[in-house]
Amino acid sequence: MANALDHNKTQTQTQTQTQTQTQNPTQPESQSDKASIRHRHPSRGEEEASSGFDSSGMGTTVSDSGRRDQDADSKEARKTRGGADGLSGPELLHFRASAPAHRRIRESPLSNEAIFRQSHAGLLNLCIVVLVAVNSRLIIENIMKYGLLIRAGFWFSARSLRDWPLLMCCLSLPIFPITSFLVEKLAERKRLPEPVVVLFQIIITSGAIAYPIIVILKCDSAVLSGFVLMFVACILWMKLVSYAHTNYDIRALSKSIDKDTLTNSSFDIENLKGPTFKSLVYFLLAPTLCYQPSYPRAASIRKGWVIRQLVKCIIFTGLMGFIIEQYINPIVQNSQHPLKGNLLNAIERVLKLSVPTLYVWLCMFYCFFHLWLNILAELLQFGDREFYKDWWNAKTVEEYWRMWNMPVHKWMIRHIYFPCIRHGLPKGAALLISFLVSALFHEIVVGVPCHIFKFWAFIGIMFQIPLVFLTKYLQDKFRSSMVGNMIFWFFFSILGQPMCVLLYYHDVMNRKSRP
């Protein structure tokens, strides 16, 4: 009897639970349903955190009754899952009209606070398309008006055959590094005292730069041939200075540090070895001006990549020749000396010359620093290929000089700037000496081939010193990277290079017109 009553009571409870679940479909039936509902409907704190406001915010928190309605809607969504839209419950909630569309504070992409956090690749592509379209129209218009002005003499002329003394001088320049190597080997074996070694190296490096200067000045050579020879000679001089200075420092370190200390220190023993002929030859060919006994090396040579870079180098060299012959030469031929003629006419010529000279300079930079130096590095498996940094983003003139030519910058700080600091000179004096050396070699590279010593290049480089302080002052005053960058581009592309081209062109023409 009691068992029957218990059995009836159990059946009654089961029926009551079934009816309750049928009448209240929002109550979850299992722990998985509870987890599913918690996943679809975040708690009050989670909703507040996702919206970025607290419970006193502007209507972003869901009320209890609203949550029950959403639970019911979620149940209905589960019933109709697999419908026409094919969306699951959590995905469907994002498309509800009651779902908040604004959850946090945001800035417009072009506002001052967010403009540098955005990618501008699309705008860059637009600028490239517009630049190509505009310049294509100008090129077609120029050719229709003046015809094709390119002459074969730009690439080769009979006068180039008369520059054989310059060619012989270039081929004989390896005598100087070989002599420097012999001196270093004698110093390593302690056959020569250090003062004599320093004296011999000064004579060798001085002869390496004086010999080409004498040959160019004695011969009435073409400007381009003389420029190439002086460029090679200056590179050789800087390499020889680094070679002698580094070996001198290695010998000094070897004397002052014992082997046990050297082994346990942070010094790389491979870079403290004595000079070898193999390391000298590799250094002379490598795309660097700073000598060290060993360099980071790449694993292999990418032959296909080298061929592609050579093709690009040929194309951009031809583009430079086209711009020079088609645009720059007619402009300078129809101009007056900028310091002697009409001021307005000089300003007009400088502005008109600024764009083609900028294009030529950018093509030169891309050809030499990116293509040619990377080709040499690939062929020699030279690992460190940071030949330049993002100098186009320079905020000051000082940043530009530190980033645009990394081989020269590393040579300057290694063999000029820091040695001056170690000898007790202030930073301002070390900076002045570095710019003085740079200005002197700019004048040699440009003035000697032109057979003119008006010191325009020297003055232009030394003028960078006040610009360094001016752009740094403006950068600190306005606290904006755009101001310094615009000033840099103005002095670099609008004023500096066109003025140098006009000054040297008219001075060369005046020299040739003399009897």
C-alpha cells in the first residue's frame, strides 16, 4: 500500500515538472543549456565592460526584463536555426536592432590623434598613380614641343677615348692598399715601431687621394670621367683610413688585454685577428667603409634576384639620362648665373629646376644605395645591408645626415667623431670637424672634375650646421614632426640642389668660354 502511494506520488511530481517545463520554455534543462545561455547573453558586468560605460551610462546596460526577452528570443532563434539566413544564435544577436552600435570612444582615422596609427598604403598608391599620370602628360607634352633631345654623347663620345690617363690612374690605385697591407704586416711582426707605421700610413692615404687629383687637373678630361675617378679615389681613401686605424686599435687592444681576459670578455676574437690579404681584398670589394677582419655573411647567392636588380639598375640609369638630357640641360642652358642675373628670373629657374633635379637625385639614390650596394652585398654574401634608413621621415637636418648614407655615417662616427670625443673635445667641436671633413670631400669630388674651386659644395655642406640647430629648435618649439620634415624637404629639394646645379654649370661654361 505504501509502495503504491510512493509510486503515485513520484508520477505526480514527474508530470508536474513536465508541465512546468512546457509552460516556461526559458528555463534551461541542463548544465550545457545554462552554459549556452551564459555564452549568448553576457552578465551585467561583462556587458558594461564591453560597452565601456558603467550602469549609470547612456542605456548600454540590459535590464532584467530585457534580458528575459532576449533569452526568449534566443530560444526562438535556436528553434529556427538553419533558416534562410543560416546564422547561429550568437551571430544573430549582433544583427538585432536592440544591440548597441556604439560601444567605446573612437577617433576619426584622419584626426591628429589617430592619423599616424593608420595604414596609408591606399593613399600612397593613389599618389603614385597621380604622379605617373601627371608626369606622363608632361613628358608627352615636352616631346611634342621640343622633340627628343637625348644625344648619343651622353652615353659615349669620342672625347671619352682621350681620357685614357684617368683609366690608367684608376687601374693603378690598388698599389696603395697593397702597400698599406705590407706596412701592417711588418707592424704585426714588430719590425716597425708604431710612430713609423703611423707616418707610413699617412703618406699612403695622402698619396691615394693626391694622385687622382693631379692626374685630373693635368688632363683636360670630361667632367663625368673625372667625377667617377674622384668618387672611386675618395672611397679608397676612406677604406685605407679605416684599415690603418682599425689595425692600430687591434694592436693596442692586444697589448693592453691578456688572453684570459679577452676570452672571458664580450670582445669578438674573430674581429681582433691580424691583417690578411684575403680580408683586405674582401674589404676593398665589400659595400662598406669600415674595416673589420670578419663580417656577417649570408648563406647563399640568389642569382635570379641579382639579375632582376641589374635590370632595374639599367632602367633607372636610363631614366636619369632621359631627365638630364630632356629637362635639366635645356633649363640650365636658358638660365643666367643665379648670383649675377635678375633675382626673379633666378627664382623662377630654381623652382623650375627643383623637380627634375629631385627626380634625378631620387633615382641616383635608388640605383646606388638600394640596387648597386645590394647587388655587391649579394655577390659577396655580405650580411649587414643597412645602407640607409628612412631618411625621408627626417624631422631635422641632423636626422637626415644620420640616416641617408649609413656607410659614410658609420665611418664618420667610428674614425672622426668618437676619436675626437675620446681626446677630450666637446661634442660641438667633434660635430664641426665631422662636417668640415665631409664638406672638404664634397668640394674635392665636385670641384676637381669641373676644374673649378669656387667652394660652392664646401659652403653648402657647412651651411648644414646652422640648419641643424634651426630645425632642432623648430622641432622642439612646435612639437610636431611635420614642421621639421617640411623644412628639411624645402632646403633639400627646392633650394639646395637646384642652386648647386646652376652655380657649377655656369662656372664650367664660363671656364670653357675663356681662350
